[in-house]
Amino acid sequence: MRKILILHSSDNVAVCLSEIIKGEIIEQDGKKFSALESIPRGHKIAIANIDLNEGIIKYGERMGHATSRINAGSHVHVHNVLGDRLASSDS
């Protein structure tokens, strides 16, 4: 059963199709890594290491940047990502 959905070949994050449990091994689409924390269904998981300020790529497009280093298998969410629209907002 597929656990994650990688939407584009250049993505560094994937969508969790079901809850991922900490320690679970994900082996899919040529990727293999261990979940570093539990991640809810519908949230994003890093499928590669992402450095501080590196782009978060989903659908083959940059959607934001990492506000800290994100290791493969980590939850990618508001605690470690700043959306590009928010970062460039004049408000």
C-alpha cells in the first residue's frame, strides 16, 4: 500500500496518504527513509534533506523555504516552513 504521494519528480516533500508512525520505514518510488516523527494524514513529509533557507518543492514548484534544517523523514509544516507569499508580503 502506498503511504506517500510524490507529486513531481523534482519534489523534496510528499503528501502522507495515511498517518505515518515515528520509526516507520517508507520505501517507495525509489526513496527509502525512516519517519523521524509521527505525521498526520494529509500533511507533508520530507523525502530528502532540506537545508535552512532551501526551497520546499511540491508539484515541481517552490512553495516556500525551510526556516531550519529538515531531515528526510521529518514533518514539513508551519513550524519549519515559511511560505513564499508570506515571506514577501508587504503587510
